[in-house]
Amino acid sequence: MKALLFYELAADGLARVPDHFPGHAARLQEYKARGTALMAGPYGDPPTGALAVFTTREQAEAFVQGDPFVLGGVVGQWRIEEWQEGLA
């Protein structure tokens, strides 16, 4: 079972992205290198949020706790949903 992490931008989140993106991207790369973040990216045009797929809920929760996007107010709300992958 995988874990989906959903981010919704804060009202002024897009304006905050440039200040926090380098740290956020570095954190994603750390989790990718460990094999626990499988894919991630924004959705919407312009972006209204983002989605990431993690190998476990625990890894998604750990990511959120130290993510500069969350700590820096880019993200207004987030949630984690467990996901049973249907196609492999």
C-alpha cells in the first residue's frame, strides 16, 4: 500500500514558493534517493496544489514534518490518504 500526500496552497502560497522551493526540492530529492518518494509535482494551471506518492504513510508524515513548504506557509492544508495501487 502506498501513501498519497495532497497539498493545497495557502492563499498567498504561490508568492512564497521562490523562497522555499530550494529546500523543498532538496528534501524531495533526499526521499527519492532513499526510494521512499516515488513521484511528486504540482497540479492546476496556475498550480493550486501538489501530489506526492510515498512508499508508506510514515514516510509521507515524516516528509511533511520537515518540509519547508509546510513550515514556510506555502501549504495551507495537507492530507495523507492510503492508496492501493491497481496497476503495477
